Amino acid sequence: MNYKLWRKDLYFAISMICISLYLMMKSFSYPADSSFFPRILSILLLALSLIILLKILRRRIEGGLLKKHKEQTSIEKFGMEKHKSRNGSIWKKPVIIVFLSLILYVGITPLIGFFMASILFMFVFLLLNGVRNWLVLLVISIVPATILYFAFSIFFHILFPTGYLIECWLG
Amino acid sequence: MIENIFYGLTSALQPGILLVVFIGVLLGMIVGTLPGLTSTLGVAILVPLTFVMRPEAGLAMLGGMYCASTYSGAISAILIGIPGTPANCATLLDGQAMTKKGEANQALVLATIASCIGGLISIIPLLFIAPALAQVSLKFGSFEYFLLAIFGISIIASLAEESLEKGLISGIIGLFLAIVGMHPLTGFLRFTYGRTSLFDGVPVIVGMVGLYSIPEIISLISKKKKINSHLIPINFSARITFQEVIQGIKEVYRQKWNVFRSSIIGTIVGIIPGAGCSIGGFVAYDQAKRFSKEPEKFGTGWAEGIIASESGNNATPAGTLIPLLTLGVPGNAVSAVFLGALIIHGLRPGADLFAGSANIMYTFIMSLFLGNLFFVPIGLIICSYGLKMLLIPRAILASLVGLLAIMGSFTIRANMEDVLIMLAVGLIGYAMVRNDVPRAPAVLGLVLGTMAESELARSFSIVRGDYWIFITKLITRPICLILLTLTVFSILQGIQSRQKKAKRNMNKNLS
């Protein structure tokens, strides 16, 4: 475990303990013969989270050995600057973008159909990520969605939802 | 027998068969590379197209699709970090690490060559000793399946590079995702929160696409630079050169025991009905790690890992065909579709298949050799184009990956709610990546969870809830004993290697 980020691991351990308690509560509320597996797993989860917590606390008590070795942690993976506090909220901008775009996508598909929703999704997603070149926006929104849509519907015979408004328009 | 093999060979080398195998491989490459589309879907789509063909041509095309789709998922696993099919999850562990080191070309070449050799090796048992091997598949009952699932889960311990606890937590997350839905025997709904789309549980593909694509999309749009410049080494050529191919072949030859062992493992896993290509790849990877002289390098972009995983998962298709062709018992979902194809073409699967239609069968098996060979040049060409994807600006790549993920997860059940399930699992995956929790154990848990729970429930109902008889059966049935021994060895060796690593770290710090 990375000693510089012990706080992150601490929050992780505490959240896992809460999650495992919630899962335990739910598993034990199900009848016994249908919940053998979830019960055992939630107990194991609790045990593992407690072990992680104890390991962290033990290392802190043993005198905060701040090792200087650098490991490839998720800081490098997500490319954020090292001086930024890693204890930031999990609700960072990219997460919100992805979360909202997908929810809106699923919400709007019943209205305008899968095809139009895909094009709209690509358009909005590119805009939200700072793409401003109109040609790129148009081409990337329309071309891949069209190719994939027709490849999937013609070749794989998959019926995509058409959307209420489109159906009204088509009569 | 030898005449049959020669007949099959000459028959398979006809232009008609060559053409359909080529088409099958080409389509299989597309199906495999797109995350969310699996071999099962690809083969199922092709079956109607084979109506108009002769049986051996139809089967040859399906075989080409099967082999190619199991391989080509490695391309998307290596390049964009999303496995194209569950079989390639283990390839992702080292493949993506190699891409991050700027060695994407090598990774792709290794995956291609290893898949080809692994597939070729696995056809030998199919050709010569299939009937004997198939008898083993009949001996698998609920107890054996339960222990097989437990053995698979014990592999999680070796997939967790750093923190064993985090690896186990990841495995448990995967198992919980598999538990969602109806209990296999009682039908009681767990963790569905009233949503009908969760009644059947989280589909494996949706979970896998979510776990890997959402964090990848978030990662792609988080970085400030426009292009993946850190992935491109100084002399990056978005082409695979002949030189690199030769190097790859040499590397695979250097690791011939790895390839051989992984292929055998893949074939054996395929013979077991219910265990598919993903488990074949994982077990091969795990065993390669145990037998390796440098196990700590696995996961950092180490050729052994990619070679083991790819030869393992490409050896599984032939393994799954062994019980299918000799007994009519499909080894996994894809071979179940093959079963349908055999029936449609008027062939009778079962003990008489080879007796009654030896010509067709031997032609088909020989065409599998062709299938495994064809995807090498086609694959390398597609890889060259795929490498250009690393040059696409991040935002555009992220949106394309997003579109593929959406379409892939929708396609499984033609249900828009699966996209939401994918998003939910994806956010869990993102939380996992941020906390350095590995995701491969979660995929393994998701794949094996259903089997573990249902076979446990079934075994208990066989012994009518009597714990002692249950344990007795686990210890006395021969295959159970083998699996139990393997599991115990696996766990003990895992603990031992961790102790060795801890001791080595301690010595390093003290010196």
C-alpha cells in the first residue's frame, strides 16, 4: 500500500465497511435458503474491509514510515497533477459528463429513437469535451453512428427502438 | 482414420471452403473486436447464412468465425483497454500495460501469433483422442461444477497484484453482481430493487463492457493533452512491420512451453461443459504466472502473460467442440449454437456423428486449421489500422468508445435498461480504478458466480441439506478430489509466493 495516500485507503476501507454492512443487512433480510451465498460474501467483505482498516491503522501507529518510493498509482492513470489533493470528490467533471450524457441518452431514446439519439449523444459529448471544429463535430457525430447503426440492424438483425416522436411523424 | 484425415485435408483445401473460412474469419474479426459482441452472437448470426451451403462449408464458416472472434477481442483489449470478448480479459492485464509502455505493436503481434499456435495445438486432441476425452465431460455433476467455480475463484488471488485484500474484494464485487436476480433454484429475487431488467441478473457482457469502458472513457476525457502522446514511442509507426512479426514469432518460439501448457489448459477447460473461453484464458494466465521465473512482472506488460492468455483462450474453442462432436454435449454457449447448426444441416449430433458423416466432420476439423491460420494476416492488417486509433484525439476516441459501449450493451438483450446497468457497473468500475482495486477478479467473479451459486444450491438439494454427506461427496468423487487438490495447491502456492515477495521486500528495505 502506498504510504503517502493512506488517507485514501482509509476512506476506502471505511466506505467498504459501510457497503458490506448494508449488503449484510439486505442479505440477511432475504429468506435463508435463497441467500446463503450473499450472506457469506457480505460477511467476507466485512472481514476484508476490517483487515484493510486494521492494516492501515497499524502502519500509522508504527510511526508513519513515509517511504519515498513512487508507485504507479491512479494519479498517473488519470493524469491529474501530482500536487492536487487526491482526496478530491469522486464527482469530478469527467464523471459527471459521462454520467449525465448516458442518462440523457437512455431518457431521450424513447422519444426520438436510437439512431437520432446516438447522433445527438455523440454531438453533445464532443461539445462537452471541448471539440469546437464544426466539420469534426458533424462528421464524427453522424458517420460512425450511421455505419454502426446500419451494420447492427441490417447484418445482426437487431431492432433498435424507434421513438415515439418519429413514429408520430411517420404516421 | 488416416484416410479420413487426408480426405478432410484435401476437401478443406478446395476454393469453396477456403472462401467461406475467409469470410467467417473476416466477420469474426469484426465481431470480436467490437466490445459487447461475442462469439456466441457472431456464430448465431451466421447460422442462417449457412442454410444455402453444404454442411461442411457452413460449419467451416462458423468455425472460422468462432476462432477469429475469440482472438480479435485481444485487439481492443490491447489498444483501448476494453476486452472485445470475455475471453480476452486476461490479455488486457498485460496487453494494456504494454500499450501504456508504448509497445502496442509487440503486444498485438504476440497476441496474434500466440492465438494462432494455441488454436492449432488444440485441434490435435480434437482430431485424435476426442472420444476418450469426451467421456470426462460426462462425469461432471453439480459437485464438480461447484468445485470448478471455487477453483476459478481461487485464481482471483493470483490476479491481485498488490493487495490480496483488494483483489478478493474485487472478486466479491463480481460475485455480488452475479448474485443479482433470481436465485437459481428458489426463484427468489435478490438486489433487484423492483427493476424487471435485473430479474435475470447482470449479463456478463454488460458488466464487462461497463467495468472496462466507462473508466476508460472517463480516463480519456480527464487528460489534458489532445493525443495519447505518452503512448507513442519516438519511432512510432502506425503499421506493424515485418520485422516486428518476425520478432514476435521468435518470442513465441522462445516460450514454447508456455504456449503448449496454455493450449492444453485451454483445451481441457473447453472440454468441461459450462466452462468457456474466458475461464480458459484466465486459468492459462494464472498457471503461466505460477510456473514463471518472474511472476512479479505479470501485469506490468510482460510477454508471457499475453502469450499465455491468448493461446489459452484460443485453445478453448476446439476443446468445446470435443464433447459436442463426440457426444452432442455442448462445451459452452457457442458450441450450443453449433449444436443447432449441426441439426439444421441434417447431421445427428451424438455418438454416431463421426460414424455417419465422417467426411463432413473431418473436413470441418481440417478447416479449423485454416481458420486459425487465416486470422494471422487479416489480424495483423486490422491491427495496423487499429494502431492508428492511438493517434485519434482523445475526445473523439472517448465518444467512439462510448458509442460502441452503448450499442454493445444494448445488443445483448435489445433492452435500453442494459445501458443503464452498464453505466452503474461502470461507475463501480471507476470507483475501483480510483482505489487501485483490480477489475479482472470482478469479471472472473461475474462469470463464475452464477455457476458457483446454482451448483452449490443443486448439490445441497441432491444431498437434501445434509452437510456431512455434502462434504463426503466433495472428498470422495474422483474429479472433485482433483479439483479440490488443485484449489488447495493454488491457494497455498499463492500464500507462499506472497510470503516470498514480502520477505524480498523486507530484505530490500533493510539493505
